[in-house]
Amino acid sequence: MIDLHLHTDASADAQHTPAELFAMAAELGLRCIAFADHNTLAALPEGRRLSRETGIEFVSAVELNTELDGLELHLLGYGVDAERPDVRAWFDEITALFHEQAARRVAKFVELGLELTLDEVLAESSGRLPTGSTFFNVLVRHAANLAHPLVQPYLNVAADENAYIRFYFEVMAKGGPADVAAANLPTREAIARLREVGAVPVVAHPNRIPLEALEKMIAAGLVGIEAICSYHDAERTAYWLNAARRFGLLHTAGSDFHGMETKPHVRMGAMTGNDYVLVERLREAIAALK
């Protein structure tokens, strides 16, 4: 079994250290794992070290927030090399973009009548790039925000829902009331840059994105689809596996595990079809881009 989409605590919305994730993977009997933190490569050197120590195979990855013609999409980049100077320079640019985005997001929330400051957001993220959960946690610390119509609906969500995810996609994501212009990387450019640095671009948890968007990504150089993931029921999994076959793309399997605090219903490695052959095919695709 494998899991090619795990988040370490280098992502501001995830809770486990790289060592904890490797220990959990060993307990579950996983043969290969990948760290795919949000817009950062910070945990990848530790992942490679732990792989040598534990014998569990490791694939370097990253998850990029991107936007394609008004649609927010997440891209996974497999085989990214955090030691390459051009990769480091690119991620310096990405860090600057998302820090600037955070400042504009704070201003937008204030404009909408909510109380928070950029200093609070940066303190909450502890030096990491802020995520949706970062903003939500800061907002709910202000008593004055609790009755606000952009916060109140997410304070007592149903047991089978996730307040962080709902808040992000309904309030902060593209088209939401707290959306800010040019908040993410352009998808086509991100696909091209990933390929330029030898990383395989895969669309993460596509769920119900339109085939038209997939075709645009393929035209830009997309290589794969995360067909097997925690976002997909059996019907959605079959749909995206069929799409991968139809368009000649590889498919991957990843849980998008963050830990119980952020995504309590997502379990590491708990996907049907997460077979090791997917790693072999992915490594072939990575080698073809080097």
C-alpha cells in the first residue's frame, strides 16, 4: 500500500511532524509515501533522511494552489528537487506571492466587517504560509466576529462536515466573499514550471471539476490525475480512472492526510486501489522529465 499525498506540519493546517508520519506509515505497513505540503518544500529533506533510516520509500512532492480561467485547482508536483537553485528561486517567488496574498486577505476581511490583523495571522501560522484554517482560527478568537454571517455558520457544523474546508471553499476560495484577485499561481504556468524543473504535474483531488478544465490542463502539459483519494466515492473514483485511461494520463493515490485536528475523517493510506504499481509508473514519469 502507498499514500502519495500527506501533509506535514510544514503546512500550517497540518499537525504531524515528518517523523510522526513515517512512524504512522510503518505501523500501517505502507511501502511508499510522499509529502505534498502547501506551496512549500520545507519538509522534503527530512523526508529523504527518514526514508533512508526507515526503509519506507519516499517521493518528494508539493501541492500548489493554482487558478485556471477563474477555477481554483490544486496541482501536485512529484519528483521536485528542493536542492536545485532554480527550484529554490521559484519557491522564493511563491512564498512572496502567498505572503502578499495573506496581507490582501486580511484587508478584505476587515473590509467585510471582521476583526483580525496580519500580525495575528502570521503568528498563528508560526512562520509557515497561512491557509484557510489559519484565518478561521484567528477570526474565531475575536468575540465580535462570532455573530458575523461569514463566521457564524461554521461554528457548529455537523459531525460529518469540516468547518475549515467549508469556510475555505465557501468564503475564501474563488468567487467567495473573501476572494482576492490573483490569489493563486496561474495553472498553465505552474504546470510548465513543474515540468521545467523535472517534476510531474498531477491534478489533486479533482472531484467534480469539468472535463473542459482537465483538457486545458492536458494541453498545458498535465501528466496525471489523483483519481484515488479521500474526496472521491466509488463513483467519482471510477469516473477519474476512466478519464485517465481516456486521455492517456497516469493516475495516483493519495489521502490528503492532515491529521485529526483539521481533517478528522481522512485516514492515512485508507484508499482502495493504492497499489505499489502506481509508484513504479510515477517514477517512470519523473525519470522521463529529468
